[in-house]
Amino acid sequence: MAEGIVTDLMKQLVSIAAREAEQEIRLVVGVDKEIEKLKDNLQTLEAVLNDAEKRQVTDKAVKLWLKKLEGVSYEMDDVLDEWNTAMIKSEIQKEDENAENDLVVKKKGSEEERSPYVISLVGMGGIGKIVLAQLAYNDHEVKTHFEKRVWVCVSEPFDQPRVSKAIIKAFGGGDSNSIELQVLLEKICELIEGKKFFLVLDDVWIEDSTLWEPFKLALKYGAQGCRILVTTRKSRFAKIMGSTSACVINLEVLSDEDCWLMFSNIAFFDKDPEQCRQLEVLGRQIAMKCKGLPLAAKTLRSLMRFMRSKEQWKNVLDSNLWELGDVEKVVEKDLFAPLLLSYNDLPSN
């Protein structure tokens, strides 16, 4: 029994030591040293208890010693329990203070809440960023929710005066003749002040956060609840624009089956069932060449719609354009061949 009491005391001491380490506090100066002393003494005491409990049957002195130990142990347990309770109260008080501090920060951060919330659509070229952005831009609820909707194509390079002029024009400020960035930014502030706007910045390429900072400050003049939707190919560009990980939507390529369905619904349009049966194997192989890119499937399906012979479909499948490399600077590599195949099929004029 006494051994069990000692074990319980040890657990209490370990709990207190852990709480102190976690909170990085000391209720009494040097208390950590005292805890270690008590633990050492209790460990020594525990080592002799088994023998003592056996001997108490025949040795009255040992029996009396154990009785005293039991009383002292209960007193120690009470003290340690009070100690633990004090530390728990300290933890609760600290949590309450942190919660109050968080509330204060949130209230001080009301100006930040007014700044436009940036959402980024991220994905390679041809994956459907613009289509998705257009669906949001033209949505009925979006139209009624925002006072002003604006679409600006940014592209590469991120030229501050050009982007400024595009935003001014889109907000109804006309064509600006100024080339001074500060003048242009002041005009933006004037046009958007107090307005709840939805701004789409399409095809953003920006390596330097300092280029975006002036726009970020200027766009804060809008009303609370403004939104900026960015389409970009790189996640790092989204971070520069101010999107947190929770506000970044990474678009993935289509599955093979979805890509095939998207391709086939137009490529086989107006073909009889026998033609469809003969061309399906080649069609699925061509759809696989699209690598899940919606734009590639959309381009190729329009091309294949007017090709009816098996030979024509095989020529497309075996074209050496699929093997072209070093085109990433012009367009996404997986998108290049479908676009060029479609281009080559155009009339000469």
C-alpha cells in the first residue's frame, strides 16, 4: 500500500515538473531543484518498501515507521495537489489573457480586414484558369454582391504604369496620359474609394513583391469586403500577391476519362456509329496526348471533328509535332503540339 502511495506522489511530481517546463514559469524560486530532490528521495524510499512491508508483520518498529510514512505521504499528496491546482489556474489565466490579446489584435486589425482579400487560381497554361475565373466573374450572385466588377489582363512583364492605366480604364477613369506611377495610383484610390469591387487580375507574372506593394496599399481604399481574384501559373506569384495557402486554389489536370469525354463529344459529332467505332481507339490515344489539359482537348476535338478517315486521324496521332522540345518559353510544352496542329490545318489566308 505504501509503495502505491509513493508511486502516486511520483506521478504528481512528474506532472508538476512537466507543467513548469511547458509554461516556463517558477511558482517558487528554486522549486525545480526541490522537485528533483523529492523525486530522488522518493525513489530511494520506494526501493526499500517491499522489504519493509514484509518485515512489518514481525517488526513493530518497521510497522510504526510505515504508519508514519503513510500519514506524511497523505500530507505530501495534499500539498502537491494544491500545487498542481495552482499551476492549472495559472494555465487557465494565461489562456484567458491570450484570448483577450487575440481579441484586441483582431479589433486593431479591422483596417487589414478592409483590404481586399486575394484569392489565386494557380495552374499551368491551358488548364482552365480563365474559364473558371469567368464563371465567377459572370455569376449572378457576384454581379449583385459587388458594386463594381473589373477584369484586367496583366501578363508578362509586370509593368506598373501599364497595369495602373489598365485598372484606371477598367474602373471608368478613361485613358490616362500620365506616366508617373504615384499620379496613377492616386487616381486608382480616387476611383475605388468606398466602392465594393471584384477585381480579376488575369495572367499574373510577378517575381518582385515590391512591384505589387504600391497596388496593395492603393486598393485598400475600397470598401470592406472587396475581393481580388488572381490567375497565375506559379504558386510563388500567388504568395507575392498576398494569397495565403488557404486562399490558393491549385487546378489539377483532367483525368484520362474526363479528358476523353471532353474530346469525344465534339470530335465524334455528326459522325455515324460505324465511323465512331472505327475511330475510337485512335481517338482515345489522341486524347491521351492532351495530358489532361482542357485547352488541348478543346483545340484537338475541333480539329478532329472535320476529319473523317482513319488515315487522317492516324496522321495526327503519329505527327512529329508531339515530340517537339524546348518550347516552354513560347507556351506550355504539352499544349504546343495541339495548338500547332490546329494552326497548320487553317486555310492559308
